[in-house]
Amino acid sequence: MRLVSFGDGGSRAGIVCRDGTISDVTDLIPSDLAPGKGALRRIIQGYDGLRDQLSERERSGGGVAFDSLVLSAPVSDPTKIVAAPVNYIDHMEEMQQLSHIDSLGVFLKAPSSLIGEGGTVRLPYSNRRFDQEGELCFVIGKQARNVKVEEADEYIFGYSVLLDITMRGGEDRSTRKSFDTFTPMGPWVITSDEVGSLDDLELRCWVNGSLRQDARVSDLIWGVPELVAYVSSVMTLFPGDVISTGTPKGVGQLADGDKIVVEISRVGRLSVSVSDLGATFSVTRGGSSVPNQLSSQQSG
């Protein structure tokens, strides 16, 4: 199943039907499932009891045209977004890093940084460098704490495409990656049963039609099961929480007017634009702490 969010703040949930339309399934959510939460997070929470009804809606079709809706991030209000730094060897090399995820652990991104398919990444500063980082992410399906690697699949609801937009510099990762609009995600969450093995998934990212990133998910240093196990040993994960797996080499600078597309085979294709409207001057001085190669090899 492919599930989307739309409406004010992701207040409504939809399913992509077999005829390509989107059927609103918000009415299926039981009233006792935390009404303050985003619609899709409530669907995930009650998925076991809703699966048959959702499947019927998927088969029936007759919804609205896909391009008639303004989509939110599939999960509009996760309790947390957890991200994996330096989780591909080739990205470690291009960033001239001396360590990777097994030394760095993970970091958090603000949920308020989420936007959906077709949204606009807004660059906040005129004097700083911003890069695209295409990533596979996954969504937690049930509360998880101290999960074993071999049991990790039981806790994954589904997968999506994510962009970890990054300001380069010396500030803390969570600061540089948590500006509003810096986490495009979508267009949907596809349930894990439809994705199958992750080993042959391919990730590609284009900026203005030029291919920048091309990698296989099997090249991750810590795979999805290892990420679930590690993150759940640090913090309790809840239904709808998002974990992003890290980016391969090919990060590159963004500018006003750019169009970014990230596609992951069997998962989806995410497209957003970039704007510097309203950009101001950075009040922090971390821009002087940018890896040397970013000013040469990765200038565009």
C-alpha cells in the first residue's frame, strides 16, 4: 500500500488506489486513536485493525486525481526524525571524514523541518552553502525499545524517500539540518511488504536534470536492521517516527530556482524546488569550518 497525507498539517490520510487515484481514508480512523495526531500517524498506530478496509479502498479506486492534491510529508508529525551521519564509505571519502556512523551515532532533525512532494526548500541565508542529500528513510510501525537486529523488520511500517538538506559549516548537525523546509519527504509511505529486499534498491538524485547521486542501498555501512537496533537502544521509538539512513557521495550545492528529484526503486520519486526568497545574513560563523573539497570538487 502507498499512503499519503494532505490537508492542513497532514490532517487527512489517503491511499493510492490501483487506478492511480487517491482515496481519502481519514473516515476509517477509529475515534479512540489520539485525535490530536496527524491522520497517517493514527492510521499507522491502528494499522492491524484497518488493513482489510484499506485494501478494499485500494482495490475500489474512484478517488481524486493524484495531482489535484497538495501533499504533506507522509507522516506530518512524527515525535522524532532520526538521521544517520556518514553511513556510506564513498560519502565519508568525499567529505574527508576520519570517522563514520559507528563512531558518530545518530542525530535528530526537527519534525517542523518536514515538507511534502512538490514543496519548496527555502534557503535561509545568502552567505552560507547548502547541499542536497538524497536518502532512503523508513517509518516505525509500533513502539520499539532495545530491539534486536534479527527482529527489526517487525517494527518497520514502511519506506519513503527523503532529502536531508544541509547547511555546511561547523555548527551542530541538528542545527544545520533542521531549518524549516529542510526535510522534504514523500510522496508516500509504501508498506514494507511491497518493497521486499532492500539489497537491490537503487537511489538516484538529480538537480536540474543532472545526475548527482547514484548508489545502492546495500552499500550502507549500518543497514536498516542495525539502525533500528541501535536507535531503539538509545531512545524509545513510536509509531510514525522516521529514521533516515544516510546519503551516498554526490552531495552538491543548491541555489535559487533549482529543481531536485530523488528516486529510489520500488519506493518512490520525490520532487521539490529551491528558493532563496527572504534569505538573510547568517549570525553564526560556522561557515569558516567547511571541508576544503566542498569549495572545489563540489561547487555545483
